[in-house]
Amino acid sequence: MSTRSETLELTCELISRPSVTPEDAGCQALMIERLEKLGFKIERLPFEEVTNLWARRGGEGPLFCFAGHTDVVPTGPVEKWSHPPFEPTVEDGYLYGRGAADMKGSIAAFMTALERFIEHHPDHLGSIALLITSDEEGPFINGTTRVIDHLEARNEKIDWCIVGEPSSTEKVGDVIKNGRRGSLSGTLKVRGVQGHVAYPHLVRNPIHEAAPALAELASTVWDEGNEFFPPTSFQISNIHAGTGATNVVPGEVEVAFNFRFSTESTAEGLKERVREVLERHNLEWDIDWILSGNPFLTAAGSLVDASRQAIQAVTGLDTVLSTSGGTSDGRFIAPTGAQVVELGPVNATIHKIDERVKVADLDTLSSVYENILARLLAKD
């Protein structure tokens, strides 16, 4: 046990707390105990059933923030795991457990990097903060977005933010996310006239009427993307219609779809273009829209530079900047003006049975975080 690193030990302690979203299960309390010893001012910010933490050391700018979440996704069938998902197990150089990669390993690396950095630089420049939620894997309504609203209300601004999402592909630091696409979902309902299939002159089949419009939407080029983003994509995820009987034309078809959009498009612009297509096809329709997040981009600057230099110094890798993948809580932080990057462990097993992370990667990640802190906040 004595040969296990501080980062590994803390990751194991966090995994052993079954914090399935929106539960925190005492993870933040464990962090608070260590943060108070480092001189952090602690603010517990519960909203509804969600546990949030804002911890800050220092009162001056610039403000550097580590952001992350203690909640994890459900385990799925426990009997299919090689080891119980909330009993952290080291085997063949890997740490197994739900949250090992997403993202309790990152949180542990935050903590040990901070402990070493503050030990060596107790009078560092600016301030350091942590923004931790238990709502990232859930509805994301009462988590990071509420904390940001709270900070904005008192004009407390984050300058640099590292989100500990598992960004890496093959090796720690080979990819960092310097932005994310926006996500806009819609539920389209097209109405017709229900009736017997044998009397087509008495019905209006909404499936038939909607099909040409859906084909046009699926084939539309929404934008060409840019240097950092692929072109905006439109994907239909579900189509539902029918009464269950084969001899009845349904009166309505429901279509669920999603845009993952670049900074070349806007949510309002996409909505308008969809409306134009539906109107042109003379459909009787309505749509319920959900904007999960707008795209954000940190194209260049001190945080990207420090992150790339730190990764090179610790791992020898030349990191790749990417905006691929889904959304993250960075979408709530970037609009405040903060530079935001996502940097975390390899993402190959996140949300899967037997989620795991290389034990050695935990210490590598902690060292990278510490190196970034030193580049941005060390006086010497």
C-alpha cells in the first residue's frame, strides 16, 4: 500500500463512493477536508438535489480554475463487470472502477497537483479555484450553470479554466479539447389525417408528407466548418408514428433530431432554416427545441500555450487541439470570457462496463496539471 501514489489513493477513495448522478456521496466533503488545509475558502452551493462546490484560494486576479464533476453514470449490469464497479481494483497496471476515467481520476490529479504546487509556491500569483458539481452526467440544470450564474451575479470572473474531462485518445495529453460544438435538439410533429389504409382519399399520411422534407434536411449543407470545427451536422435519432395496427394511417408522426453545430452557425439561424424547409413543403407542423449549449472556442492564448508546453515537458508529446465529441460543462464557463480547455485521461472506456485508467497515467496527469499551474501562476 505504501508504494501507491497519492493520486492513485485518492482516486480509489473517490471511486469507492457510489456517486451516481445526481449524488455526490461524500466526494466533495473528502475534497473540502484537503482544500481547507491548503487555505481555500469553501462555498457549498446546493441547488435542488445537486451538490456543488466553489473553493477559492486568494483574492486577486488572474483566477485559474479546475472544473469537474463527482457524479458518474450508472454502472449497467454489475454482473458483467470484471470487478465490482465501486470497489476500485488495480490489475495489470490498470485501475478499474466507475469514474476512474470520467472523471474521478482527474479530480484526484487536480488535488495532488494543487497540494504540490502550493507547497512549492505558497505565495503564488493570482488565485486558484475549483468548481465541482454532481450534475454533469444528469440534466445539467442545477450544476455548473447555476454556480456560474452565482459567480456572475457578484462579478467573479474566471480567467483560465481546465475542465478535467477525459480528452486523451491514446496517451495522456495527446489531445486537448480547446472548444466544443453546440448541441441543438428538436422534436418535430407533423400532423395528417388518420384513417383506414384502404381509403387513401380520406386520409393524409403525415409520414409520406414529412419524408421529402426530412430528406432535404438530411442532405442540406448547413455550413463548411472552419479551421477548428467540422461542418455542422444534422442527424435524425428517432421517428415514431402509428397506432400499432397495420391497417391504420397515423394522424401524426414525431421525429427527434439533433444539430451539432460549429461557430459558423447559430441556433437561431438553424431554427429559421428548418422552418423554411418545413413551410416550403406545406406541412402542418410544430417543433419543441432544446438548446443544450452553444459552441465555444479557445483558439489561442496563454492557457492553450501553457497546456501544450506542459504536456510536451512532462510527456514529450506534441498535443493536438480538437473540438470533437459531445458537450461538456465548459459550455457554461466559456461565455463568461474565460479561456477554457479540457484535459484529462484516455477516454476509451468512459461510460462502459469495466471503465478503467492506466495507473501510471494518473501521476502523469497530475504532473501536467502542476506544470500548467507553475507556468501561469508561479512567481519565479
